[in-house]
Amino acid sequence: MRGRVDGILVGALLCVSALGCTPESSPVSNSSAGDVAPSGVNARGYSNETAPLPAVRDAPLPSRVMRGVCLAHSYQSGGTAGYGSEASARTLDELRALGVRWVSLTPFGFMSGLESDAVRPLFDHVGGETDARIRAEIRAAHARGMSVQLKPHIWIRGGAWRARIDPGGAEAWTRWFASYRAWFLHYAHLAALERVEALVVGVELGSSVTQQPERWRALIREVRRVFPGRLLYAANWDAVSSVPFWDALDAIGVQFYAPLTDRADASLAALTERAGRALDAYAELSRSVDRPVVLTEVGYRSSSDAALRPHAWPEHDQAPSVDEAAQAQAYRALFRAVAARPFVHGVFVWKWFTDPSTREEGPTGFSPRGKTAEAVLRSVYSSPPSARSSSESTTRREVSGESASETSARPRRGASVDR
């Protein structure tokens, strides 16, 4: 996603000076201890715990839709409240009660700049998403009957956007892919060992996709020899049509940060119509390659411009205007649009932290936790009446995006691993 701070962990650990995914650098400006939170919002950016969340009565999503959340590792204090911790276990319980059935976990690789020809592994970096922590989190999710999507990201020094990587000529690209291959196959083996259900082979790597498509096809073939589960690629929302190898994957992954409006006072109906039009841009592609769409990431901040600029960082708000209602309204519009489009089979909400006490985001941050938007998720992520009596195996097949008839009608490469 252009502009989202997905590399805070890596940036903090490597002592770089700026974070984010846009080409421009920007200093982090988290709320200080002296900041005064708006009425009804505590210093963490969540609603005060004594204030009940409003009731929301939106219809549950169809059973075909994967009910997912992007679960972010809390790196502070050496990662003691991050992946694999007791705090994260409590968060998984919280998400399970909310209706979440999929969690997306994100380890990182590092590049020193857009022109670098190598991806540096961070498998065992102190405080980070180490292999041990990733594996413990996968097992904790599985123990709760939740499915896992593993989604390795590249983070670039200075917050440069990974879609603009350009190491240079043919030899430099060869070196880059060799390093990316070694880095990613490490996680493919880990995912196979832990029986992960879905693996994202790349995230927003637009320049490499358009310039080196055959190298991507070769990597996908190699990953399939290692990993038996579902494979996706996660394209930025406005670059989906530029990916030439969707036919080699099991789903079309979209980092969905399309604006839902051009005006701050748009109605729910107008937001829903705009969200639907944005999703419809993928309908013909989904039909032509016979693959469903999965929103591998989608998020809205609790700010007045949530639907206007979904991609904007909270850290870029010069005078943040906290607006939980705007965030909730954007999510309601999104889910209504998703429910009406049978080709969309999954949603992963950005984001939920492993540590409920984190101060990583201010009050205008993305996390729906403890805000009005959480009540929206609770309503739409609940099981539809027809699914409540289903067996666990049926539920697992449905949330993976396949109905029984679809499974028998079209053979899939690398079907999801049943646990």
C-alpha cells in the first residue's frame, strides 16, 4: 500500500530515520505522553474501555468470504508482547470471539535502497518477527481453529515504496531475484512445516512484476514444489491489471486502498456504490483467469478523511481530526460492496496489534480495536445463520473461498492443507 507504515518494526530495529511505503521519507510522530486524547478516546487511540461500543446490525458476510485480520507484531520491549507471546495469545482469543477466522502474519526482509540488488534476511533479529515467534504464532492460531496467511514483506530504508525497486540492468536483476528467492523459499519451507493455509509470494513489487514476469513464474513453480497450500500475490489496488501471472496462482490478491469518495460528507449509499465500482474493476479479470479476488489488505483510519485517503499514514496528519464514525462508515460500505460481489472471497483488515496496550498508532490510526469500527467487524464477521450448524471442516472450506461445488468443478493447484 502506498503510504502505509508497514515497516515500523524493521525501521526501529535497524535505526533508520523514516518509515512508510511512499517514495518520500517522513519522520514518525507518535503521540507523546503529554498529548491529550480527544473525548472518548484514550492515549492508545482506542475508545475508553469503560465506554460500550455502539450496537451495529449489519448483515453477516456470506460464508464464502474469508474473515481476516492483519495481525501486526508489537516489537517494543524486545518483542515480549509480539508474536508467540501471552499478550498475543489473548489477542487471538479476542479476535476469535470477534468472528475472525483468518490471521495474516508478516515477517520482513530489508533492502538498503531502491537500487539495492539484494534482500537481506531478518530471520532472527532481536525483537523482530523471528522464525521462533512466527512459528509460535501460527501454532497458537491453529490451536484456536483459525487459518493463517503468511505474507512476507520487503521494507526499504527511508520508507521508499517497494513497487519502485530498480537494481539496474539484467545482471543486477539476476542478483536481486537470487536473494529474493533464497529469502522467500525460507518462508515457504516454514509455511509448509507449520501447515499454513495460504502464502503470499510477493507484496506490491510492481517494477519487478512488469519487468521480470518470467522470473516470477519460475519462482511460483519452485514455491509450489515446497508449499502445498494456497498461493497468492498481493498487488496494489491500482496495479492489479499489470500482473501477467495470475493464472499461475490460486487467487488475485489486492491491497485495497481505493478512495471511496471525493467529499467528506458522502452518504453510506454513495460510499458503497464507489466501493463497488472499485471492486468491479477486478470482475472481468477474475472471470477470465478463473480466480477469486482476496483483499489481502484493506484499512481505514479513524479520521475524518478515512474514505477520502485510505492510504494515508496517521503520522502524516498535521492536525488529526479523530472520527470513529467515518472509519466505521467506510468499513460498512466496503463490506456491503464485498457481500454483493460473488467473485470476492476474502477480506483482511489492516490492522490489529498483538499488544493491546501498544502506543504505536495515535487516535487516528488504522486499528479498529476498541473503536466503533470494531462493532462493525463483530456484526459482519459473525457467521450467517446457514453456516452456524456447519461442521468445522465445512467452515474451514467455506472461509477458504471454495464452496463444495467449486472444489469439485475446478481442480486447484496446491489446495489448502486441512488440519
